[in-house]
Amino acid sequence: MFDDILVPTDGSDCATAAVGYAEDVASRYDATVHVLNVLDSRLAENAPQQERSGSRAESVVDEVTEEVSAQSLDVERAVRTGVPYRVILEYAGENDIDLVVMGTHGRTGVERYLLGSVTEKILRRSDVPVLTVRDSDDGSVHYPFESVLVPTDGSDAATAAADVGLDVAGRYGAQVHVVSVVDAFSMGVDVRSQLMTDSLEDAAQEAVDSIASRAGDSVAGVETAVGFGRPYKKLRRYIADNDVDLVVMGTHGRTGLERYLLGSVTEKIVRTSPVPVLTVRSADTDAE
């Protein structure tokens, strides 16, 4: 599933944290790690500055490449110039990348909920799965993954994400948690509410059971749950209460405006999750 993994890096703490996750996933899939630094062409005002930036970029890539090689992993290195998110997406397409691993921004206060413009643009536009990693306050990591959460609403996007989540869990021999949250707050309070609630609960249980039935013997076990409430709040609580190490979620469609939307629940989880989130875009709308 993951033969080539791209980890863009600028030498920052959050980018460094992402490298560790890229190495760990690559070791499970025997994948090649691609280390990329992008010099932002919009900031290169003069030749001396560009030369200094280029020298630093080479040093950052060399350092990360050496680290990855020390883990007995195949590695490719690259330094390119351009608009960062565009170059990253172009590199992913040109090199048949299967997974992008990126760090997010700050760790405290308001910054805890900021992804950074490059990461956000990659999340919204990438055709391949993206693993976002937050640099922890205490330097702790959540790999190897022992507990994988796969939220589902029964949509095609959730199903596509579940396939990836189950594969990752199988590679790690991890416990799988399949959860669906019925957004009761979106329903009006009238005589149909209980019937609607029952119907939505049945649909949620069916979606959960469908994924759980495909887990197979390679995972450590499967836990399922159906809840009611604000989906992202319930999922955040579930992550904390069940020591989840990784969340695997689907994003919205791939054509027109929807190509650039993650979905409100996915976006909120990516922004606030204390553990890495792997977002997967469904490929079923390519031909539209």
C-alpha cells in the first residue's frame, strides 16, 4: 500500500517529529522515504539570500537523509524551488508517492490549533493519504501504533479511509476501534425525532459492523461503538479514553469545490487531535 513515502522538511521541530513517523511507517511497509525541502521562491529577494537559503536547505535534507539511512531504509533526497505546497504536490505526482507525512504548527495556546498554510493546502489538495503529526510538548511519540481509531459515517470517503486504516492496523498488529457518532444536534425536535434517531442509529451500527467484519486476523482485536452528540467532540473524548495512537479518517469529494474541502468533522479532528491523523480521500469521483 505504501511503497514511497514523502516527508517534506524545513528543519523545524514539527517537521523533525514527522520524520520519525515516516521512518516507522516505512519500516513496516519496506518503503522508500523521500526527503524534500522546498525553497520558497516568493522569499528569494536577492542572490546572496537565495544562496544562503539553498545551503541551509541542503544541510537540512542531508541531515534527515543520513538519519533515515541509519534506519536501514531506502531514501531519496531533493531540494527544489517554488511555491512550497505546489512543489510538494508536483513531487508527489511525479514520484508515485503513496503517503505524505507532515508536521503541524504550534504546541501551546492558539497555535495548538493551527496547521500551517502549507500543511493545510496539502491536506485539501492531495490525491494520496496525508499523515499529519503534531510536535508534542513532552517529546512523546505515538508509534509504533498499538491502537487505531477508524471513525465512519457509512460514506464512500469513510469506507476508503477504513481500507487504509485496517491495512495499517494489520501491519502494526494494532487494536482497531470502529466508531460512528450520530449528530443528534442536527435533527429537529418534533414527532419524527425518535424515529429519525432510531433510523440513524441503525445506519451507524450497520456502517460500524461492515468495517469491523473486514478487519481480519492480522489486527489485535476490534472494538466498536455508536454514540450520540457532536461528532468531533465525541471522537476527541474517545481518543483520550481509549489511548488511541492514530486516527484514520476520510475527506470529502475530489471534483469542483468539494476537492478543497476536508469536511467539518475531519478538519476539526486534524486541528485538535493530540495524536496523528491520517486523512484519506476517496477516489470514486475521479471520472466526474
